[in-house]
Amino acid sequence: MNSLLKFITCGSVDDGKSTLIGHMLYDAKLIFADQERALELDSRVGSAGGDIDYSLLLDGLMAEREQGITIDVAYRYFTTEKRSFIVADTPGHEEYTRNMAVGASFADLAVILVDASQGVLVQTKRHSRICSLMGIRDFVIAVNKMDLTDYSEDVFASIKGELEKFFGEIDCRSLQVIPVSATKGDNITEGSTNMDWYEGPSLLAYLEDVDVSRDLDEEKQPFILPVQRVSRPDRTYRGFQGQIESGVLHTGDEVTALPSGQKACVEGIISAGKHTDEAVKGEPVSVLLDREIDISRGNVICSGQMVRTGNGFTADILWMDEQRLIPGRNYILKVGTSQITAAVVKIRHRVDINSGEHVDAETLSKNEIGSCEISCTDRIPYTVFRDNRAMGSLILIDVVSHMTSACGVIRGVPSEGENLTWHNMDVTRRTRAMSLGQMPKTIWFTGLSGSGKSTLANEIEKRMAAAGKHTMLLDGDNVRMGLNRNLGFSEEDRVENIRRIAEVSRLMNDAGLIVLTSFISPFEADRQRAREIIGSDFIEIYVSTPLEECEKRDVKGLYKKARAGEIPQFTGISSPYEIPSSPEITVDTSGMTLKEAADYVISMLEKL
């Protein structure tokens, strides 16, 4: 028997993916008798006109059966005399592209369906490029619904020619194009008498014989173990647990812990609850070292030079969020078992789905693929994707909603970042703070224009200065007249505006100062990012004065101009303000004097 084949079915919506796999399982007698009977009964009340609806074998959700489309990824395991298979049947609708990408991330081969009556569609190309992005190099194109074209050889030849040209532009190791009819069963498990002009194998026959091995000699591959857990039941035992992602480990081997770079020798290996002298790729193990090294979840134990450490890298990503990708905004980055705060600092280009051209882009929208540069808040171990899939894959998670915003693969190191190293100074933040006799903080005032942020921040700074504190007040208008004079008020510029202020505030905190900032900072994600940049010294004060009161004050006449359409993207009128979800302090200045508001804030600060 050949090895296990993990493959994905994908393509445009209603191309017949579920029907194809369902018919394959049915014809090959790979379902149980009760499943066959249930399929026949369900088909009678379905949308197949009384004929067997093979898609019901995979479309398990009620919503899928009602709409006649696949929504979630359906995994099926089956075995023939020649091979074992795991298939991921994925949705074709553009709305569920993220689900399709999840299926592609596990597969070794992609079966991409094309509707013969419609030809090659944009979604077909999108799915093909996503499969290539996820490391799939072997493709089967099932040109489906050939019965709707009277099994035309000319139609098939035209589609095949277009596909061969398209796949010649992407990283493809093998390509097989097969004409099929998923509903009629042509070329699914057996050759078709309706297409005697086709001399190739049936789909199942091809899948049973195709070789997708990577021809890697595991003995020569460097050892890589991303640490998932540190087990320390008592002071005599300390085991580093995880799954081996590359190479072979022996007792006595010298290994390196990253990102620290410390070395040690393997004293023991435990696999499946038993001590062993050797463990190989794919095994979950617990590794014991001959000396104490500071290793935690997210670190990597390895040999050789394949695993790198750095504060950033270039990556190709599929953007999956409803919100556009805006450079500078923070996300949670996951690589291997590591999890760290990071930001896309630059979009190099967007990939045109149709032509494959690299198009200049400042943002990425949902389901777009692009090349970008990612910067991390600390050093992280990783590999280039072509060297190791597990340590070269990434996802970006929204810091507020915790939804997955993007998935992608690591391509290399930004040229300008290769020689950057953080220098630790002898005079530290703690030394500066002690010399000033205070604890550095950043007090972040946020609220609508006219809410009283700047007036309140100014009053509190005066009181702090009178008490002998060393402070700095950063006001929105003042900063935009200097440091940020090159920024406008688009969403991208607002994000960069807040990022710069957060970085400046952190540097001032490092100098020992108490920083007060007064910025509308309308987006929750940007304030959260500022909190992450500054750290535990961040205090958010929401000046919650209602919009009606802010408009009454309107000293600068800005609301009036915004209502008249003279100021675009004005917060509260034509641009949203996202109310802080959990500020440390909330104050409404509409029913208070300046003294009362300042007294309240000072009293609350003293309690923190």
C-alpha cells in the first residue's frame, strides 16, 4: 500500500466538489450500508429530483443542505486496497475562503474542480494560488459537468490549455487534468465510455498512484522541536515537551535552545511514556537535558542552522479579515508554538489573482494575497517555509476580537532588518526613574473632540508639576504640527499617528517621565496596540462626554464644518468612535467643573 494521501477539494461555488467525493465513496463501496440507505432516503426529499444526491455524504450542516453549498470544511477518511486517504472538502463560496485556506494548510495535494460549462473562474484561480501559498505542489484538475457539454473534447482541450498556462506561472510540481462528471460518475472510479477520446486514468486511480513525497532524508535533516509545554512535577525532573517537526533526536546529541542560543546535551528522551534512545519526526516527546536552561513554551530546541531568530521577516499572506489590513496596526503573531505581538510594517505588493502580477498596494482587503514585512516586539524563532512548513507558517490574530485575520508563510529576512540589534544601555529605565523619585506612567486620555481631554490633561499635569513630578504632555494638535505633520486623517494615517505617539511615550517612560497624552484615538485596536507598545505602565482614561455636549462646546467650529461636509472623516460625525471596552478610569466632564473632574481623576490615579 502507498502512504497516506491528504488532499483537498476546492474550486468555485457549485462546481460539484462534494458531489465528486460523495460519488467516489459511493461507487468504490467505501460507505456503510446504513449510510447508503440514509443517502438514498435523504436524496428523495432533496434537490436532486429523486436521483441520489452524493453531496449529502459530505454536506453535514443543515444550512449546507438547505442552500446546496458547502460552508464548513468536511474531513473524510477512507481506504482502498492501494492507499489510505484523508480528504478535506472545502467551500467554494468567496465568503468562506478562510475555511478553504484551513483545509489547504493540511493537504499534500489539491483536487481543483472546474465547471466545464463555465470555464476557469476567478475563484478557481484564487483557490489555486492559496493552495500554492500553503505549500501544495501537486495538483489535479477535475473538469466537471462534462455531461452538460455533451462530453465535448474541444471544450475540455480549451480549458486544459488555459489551465496549463496558468499553472505554469505558479510553483507546481505535477499537474493532471481529468474530464469528469460528478453526477453521472464518468472518470470518477472507472474510465468513461462517454469520453473514449480521453486516455488518462480515472480520478481515483490517479490518486491511488500519485507520488507526493518530498524526497527528504530525515536522517540528514536538522532536528527541530517547538516546545509546547515544560513539565516539572518535582525538582528532580524537567522535561520539554512537543512534537518533533524535523530530523531525528538521539540521547547524547548536543542541541541549542532558541532564541537564547544556549546549548546542552540530551540526557533522556521519553516517547509514549517510555524511555528511548531515538525519536523521529512526527513523534510527541519529552526531552531531558543535562543542565538547567531557561526554556519555556514558544522556544525551540534544535540542531543545525535551519531555525533562525529575529525581530522580523518577509511573508506572503492571505488576508481573511473583514477589516482591511493597515500597516502599523498590531496583531498577535503565532509561529510554531510561539505567540508574540507583531505588526505588518510594509506591504510590498498585492498579487493579482487573474494575472499573478505584483501590484503596488497600501492595504489588503478580504481574500487578497500579498507580500509584506512583519516586525515583532521581541526575537522569535522561525524558519523559511520551504525549509520547514511547521516553523515557516504563521497566523495573525486580531488583538481585540481574537479572530484570525491572516494566514501565511515566511519567505525570508527583510534586507534592511538583518543588521539591526537592540542595544542594552548601562543607565536603565529603573535608574532614571529612581533618580527622579517617581514611577513612570503613560496616562492616555481618549474621547471625542470637545470632550475636555486636553483641558483636563493640562490641569492634571499642572497639579503633578506642583507636587514635584517630572511630566510631559503630548497633545494631538501640537504633535501633528511637528512630529506627525506628514500625516493626514485617513484610517491609515490615524493608525500611524497613534503608533508614533505610543513609541514616543514609551521612550519618555524609559527616561523616567510621567507622560500624559490627549488624542481622540478613535479605534479600539489602536489604543490596544498603544497599550502593548507601552506595557504595564499604560493607563487609559475615557473622557465620556456625550456628542451633544461636545457639539455645544465646539470652540473651533469643527462640528459645524463636519456637518456641512467640509471636513471628511471627522470622528463622531462621518467617522466612528469606538468606545473603550475596559478603561482604567471613565470621566464625563459635562456635569462637572474642571476642578471636580481633576479631583476625581487624581483620586482614581492614586488607587491604581
